[in-house]
Amino acid sequence: MSGSLGVEAVSKRFAPAGQLGVQALENVSFSVAPGEFISIVGASGSGKSTILRIIDGLIGASGGTVLVDGNPVTRPGTDRAVVFQADTLLPWRTILDNVGYGLRIQGKSRAEARRLARPYIDLVGLRGFELLYPHQLSGGMRQRANVARALAVNPQILLLDEPFAALDAQTREIMQTELLEIWNRDRKTVVLITHQIDEAVFLSDRVIVFSARPGRVRDIVPIELPRPREFAVKRTQEFGVYVERIWSMIEDEVRRAMTSTAET
């Protein structure tokens, strides 16, 4: 099956020459089934973005292995695509050519890249904006274009590193529902990094809670809310219980880290 992900005993230490360095991750293990949507949450500095970059192959692990469909990850590949917090659209290219940019890198002609990009522009609700430039769009629309560009290369796994963090609260909530609609249609394997616990609960099949640095898997929480999910689910008691459970774990980790720091 395509799109399976295995993270096996991954550790990461950032150690500049001649310095003790920082242990960012320690013995992190989890698996993601094809088509599953998981989120990773934890305190600031717990290694959430680091594990995402290791999964994509942008940086290497100090120990352990990442497997995509059973194959070890050694570098970035077309089976994975990343959407970062800040939009990375090229300002001199139209939205159509931005969405097709990854296809051009893969060797497609401009005409072919544009043809293949158009369905993804439609998918994220940007039809009619193809020939505009990034500065002519709102922040939410630019992030839709980022998602479309990632999907256009047809990755097996979509990696999202706080993609809505820079948006205002209302736009962020709209983007959450739109992301779910896109996922429901395309069913890619998704790994989302977020600081927003309610966002993680709303979007995910499971939420992975990281400990304070060094990041370890403290718990994996299955989210047993029915799909498809409407935004109104956030007002239910069941939703609140999940949010409180996860928040309590993160609060405990933050307090533990603060106590440890004060004692050293």
C-alpha cells in the first residue's frame, strides 16, 4: 500500500563543532497508515518541526530510521511534499505557474505543468485567480496555492508544518475545514505539526503528543469523532474532553521542563 510511514527510534542531536549541543529528539517511534491524518503537538522546542524535516529528508537523523512504504528515507523525494508556515510562492510567477513549479522541476514542459496544475487550483478553490500574482492574493489564498503546489506533484505523503500559523483566527478556521474537504477527496497520508490543540483534534485520526525537549512520544491519542466532521463538532462535550486531555499532558511537560531548568 502506498503512503505508509514508519518512524523507528529516531533521535536527533544538534552539536556544532566543539560544543555540547542540544538533544532535540530521543528514541521517537510511531507509524502512520496510508491515507491516515495524524497531528503532532507538544511544547515549543519539543522537536516537532525537526521530526517533520527528518521525515522529508531535509535533515538526517542522528540515530534511527524513517521508512516510506518500507524504504529508508535518505533525502527529499517525490513521494513526500511539504507545506511550511510561511508561504514560499515565487513572487514573479503567476499562481498557475507557482502551482506547476514542482512539476517543472520534475522535467515537465510549461504547457504540461500548467495542464496538470489546473485541477489542483480548482481543488483548493482558486479557479479564476490562476493568472494573478501572489501579492494580489490574501494570506489564506496564498496558503491554498501552497497546498495546491504540494498536491500537484502527487505525493504519497503530505507534510504540513504549522501551515496556518500566520493567518488570522477566522481565516485559520476556514482553512481547517477546507483542508479536511481536500483530504476527504484526495486521501493522502498527512502529518500535521501544530501548536493548536483544537486544530489537531478537529483534523486528525490520531494526535501524537511529544514530551518537552528532548522530544519523545509521550502518548498517542485516537480521535474517535465521526467523519466527515463539521465545524460544529468543536462545540461538543466529546471534543472538549479530547482537547483537555491533550492540553493537560502538554501543560505537565512544560511545568516539568521549567522545574528541571530552575534546578540546574
